[in-house]
Amino acid sequence: MPIAPTRFVTAVSLYGRKKGPLLDLLESVQATLTRRLPGSFRPYSLEQIHGTLIILSGRADDQVPGAVIGQYYLEHRGERRVIDFERALQILQARLAQPIRIRVGGFGPSDPGPFTSQGRPLAERSFSARGDALVLMGWPVSSLAGGGRAQPLDALRREMAEAGVLHKYHVRSADVDNDFHLVVGHYADAPAALVAAAVGAVREDLAGRSVEFDVGLDQVRILATDSTDLAAPWFSSGLPVAADRIAGLYS
């Protein structure tokens, strides 16, 4: 049974103003979806679109005053792990001191691809409907160049477990998540065939273009919000930020 957090707190990248080729690509994807899903597509604002690095959600410990129990250790492992926010921030600082370059797009259906993502070709995973969310996805350039041997995003998320922060998609210890997710919006009341056609149109566009961008410390923000779409965060801070300030978000 999911454990409801007292606060939704997350470390994200690229939240806020976009520019250059990434902005152009996001506008193009949203324009295609607006055209293909008239009246059904609910786009995120361009500032709202973000790439989640790691969710920091938890709940105040009812046994230890001031402590916060990590949400996904409770949900996935049934373990009460206290989040060490100081360590979590150190991991972010160390892992992103050298920016991770991400590539979105440029994966055609006939391309063999250097690896698969969740067992599926990159062309298929590059854009998909997941539930009612429409998700653009990219991967570290170092992973693409090395046949998937380097996995810097997964390494960051995996190391966070040392700080009491289990990654949402590391349900089992062997699970890997080296994907960079960008939700561009949601849809409602659209026939499945229409959604599938819209997804296919975006994939076709993405096959013929690619964008690369860096995710480093200057793109990271810690957000607290009442909604996972991050439309109206009531706390927002770049790095560095004091660990006790993050812990205080749960009180």
C-alpha cells in the first residue's frame, strides 16, 4: 500500500525558463500534440516542464522528533529509513559538479540503438503516453556513446539510497533507471487510437532531430509542492541550500 507523504519534495532540473534548441523542441512537441489531440491535450507551461532527478518525499517520523522517513523505502521495502539531507545534498553536488550531457531525439524506428530502455527500443521510449501523462525522454550522451556501460543518472539515484532516499523506480535492487523524463502535459477524454496516432507523430518528428543540453548544478532546484505537476511550488531553491531547511519542509 502506498504511504502518503506529508510533503512532496523533489530535486529537479531545467525547471523555469527554457531557451535555445530545447525550447524550440518543446514548443514543437506541444504544437504537434495540440494539433493531434484537439480539446484533449493539457500542456504544461514551458517553465513548468522539468526533469526529475530524485524525489525526496517522506513523512515526519512519529518516533524521532525532527526526523523524516523516506517514502519509497517504506513503500517498496517496508523499511523506516531516516533521510540524511546533508548526505543527499553532498551526493547531488558531487554527481553534478561535472554536468551530465543529455540527448533527446534522433532515434529512428530502424536504428538498432546502443541499448534498450526498460527492454524497449529508444525510438519507442523517446516519447510515450504513460497513464494520462505524455512523456518525452532522453539519455546521457556518455551512455549512448558507451553502449549503456556508463549510467550517470542511475548512479546518482542509486547512491541516494545511502542517504535514506530510495529512488521511486528502484523497486528491486537490480532495477535500473538511467532515463531523463520530461512530462510535457496530460490528456483527457481522447480515444486510444487518437492518442496512439499523436504519440506516433511526435516519435516521427523526434527521429529526424535531436537536442543536447547539460544538466549541472546551476540547473538543479529543490521544490516543495502540493501537486506532482509542480505548477505552483511553495518552496523553491537552487543549490546550495541548507539541509535543515529541507528537513523543515516536513514540519
